[in-house]
Amino acid sequence: MRFGVLGATQAYAADGSVLPVTGGRLRALLVLLLLDAGRTVAPRRLVDGVYGDRPPGQAANALQSQVSRLRRLLPGVPVEFGPAGYRLAIDPQRVDVHRFTGLAGAGRAALAAGDPAGAAALLRDALALRQPGPGRGHMAGPARAGTGDRLAAGADRGGRPGCGAPLPAAGPLTRGTSGG
């Protein structure tokens, strides 16, 4: 299974078919977990990202309900719960944004090493990961807010999103519609 967040939020089955990630809250939860694929995300951060400044009275229960929906959508993909929060236990390279940052970093390194042709090829591959089309940015409002900044913060911890240095410009990541 692979995932896309550099456009419409998408989950692809092993056969390449698109799994329907319906509803803004489910998409927001998936995006938040994908941005930290393989790492634990605190429940408070998930509640803030999924519900914004208007969380339901029983926020923990509401979050558990969304996690249950996500587990049903992604059979065979472990959504683990532990004392510190939830973790989507997948290889980050199965997520387009993580592949993008790796390719962009390799492209920058190739350019710095004096290999403009290699850099161009790597950066073209990175840009090819962006999903074109009118469905771009199908992330719910609270999760969408600040995601472009988060993705643009890249290299302090090996070029992963949320880590420090800016990524090459790839266009707006937060355009599109939101759902509920």
C-alpha cells in the first residue's frame, strides 16, 4: 500500500486501486499520521488537527471512532496505540511527501557535488510525485492549516518533513476544498 498527500489525500491498495478516504475528518487523521509515518503522534495533536478549535466534548472517544474508521479503510496497515499516542506503522517511503523530500535532498546534494544532470533528474522525479488535477488539497481545514509550513521545514533530522530547512518550491500544498 502507498499513500499520497501532495495533492488529494489518497490511499492506494497493493493492486494500485484507490481506496476511498471519505470525509474531511478521516482525511485529516490520515494526513496527520502519514506526515509522521512510523512515529507516534500525540492524541492532543490529532484532536487539534482533526477538530480544530472546536473539539467534541468526548474528544478521546471521537478520535478513537475516527481511528476505527481508518483501520477499516486500511486493512493490513497497523494503526498502533500506545501510551504516547497513535502510530501508523509503515515505512515513510510509502508516502509521497517523504519520497519527495528524499529526492529533493538528493537533488540538492547532486547539485552541490557538481552533477547538474543528476540533480535535474532527481528533482524531476520529486516533482512528478505531485498529483495534478482539481482534487488537490482534500484535507480538512484544521489539519490543512500549517501543513505547508510543516512540509517546508525539512533538513535538521535528515530532510524529513517538519525538521528545519525549506524544500524546493513545488506550488501550493494547501489549496482545495475541505470536508467534514
